[in-house]
Amino acid sequence: MRRLSAVTALTAAALAGTVLLTGCGGSASGAEPGGKAELSVSAAYMPQPVSDSMAAGFLTIVNKGDAEDELTSVTSDAAGSVTAHRTVGGTMREAGSLPVPAHGRLVFRSGGNHLMFDMLKHKPRQGQTVTVELHFAHSGDLRVEMPVKAATYSPETGH
């Protein structure tokens, strides 16, 4: 009988620990259940491309919400395809999706994360605007007007 009560006490302690740990958890973003992302875009621009077929794009996605979201894809009528890339150790790699942390930002800048426009339908010129659609896992789509700047443009935001 004594052995049974020791096993019961250990089981109760383990269950209590599990309940406490579960209470401290949440989503992968650390957000409270029911929270949502609040996304906006700033500092969007495209340097005037030197190539007739490819261009880069830069912007900052700001999330003021309590939940993480994820950029899953980007589309634009200006190009056959638009992909998000990361530059790690001097090597550019396509990123399937990129997280936008709760109360954080996802920055696309020269030398880091960036958008690659491939198979341009026309070569964007300085002063024009390119429209892109950012597609997110939870927040739906966000339409962004991306001004085309000089090829040597260097924004004050550190992009």
C-alpha cells in the first residue's frame, strides 16, 4: 500500500508540473491566445535595375501586434516571379517563408534579406512605381507601392 501511494504522489507531481509548463506556454511566437498580427510596410523601394530581366526590392515589414506572422510569398504584375532571399555568409539563398515576429520587424535591405524580381515584363525606371502583393500565413495579403529610385540610392533607414 505504501508503494502505491509513493507512485501516486510522483504521478501527481508530474501532472502538476505539466500543467504549470503548459500554462507558461503559448504559440511559437510567444503571443497570447487570440492575439493577432498588425502588419504595415515602410521604406519600400526598388533601385532602378541595371538588367532588363532582374531587379531587387527592399522594405521593412513592421508587426505591432501580439502574434507572429509569416511572409509566405510575394507577387507582382511587373515580373514573372518574385522571391524572397536571404544572404548568409555572402551567399544568396531563396527563403521559402520568413517570420515577422510579434512586436518586431522583418527587414529587407541590401546585403541581407531582399526581394528578387525575375523575368521583368518591362524595365522599371526611376520615378515609376512597382506594385507588389505580400502574402502572409495569417494576415492575408498586403498591397505595397514600391517607388523606383536611382540605382545608387541609399536610404536613411539603413537599408
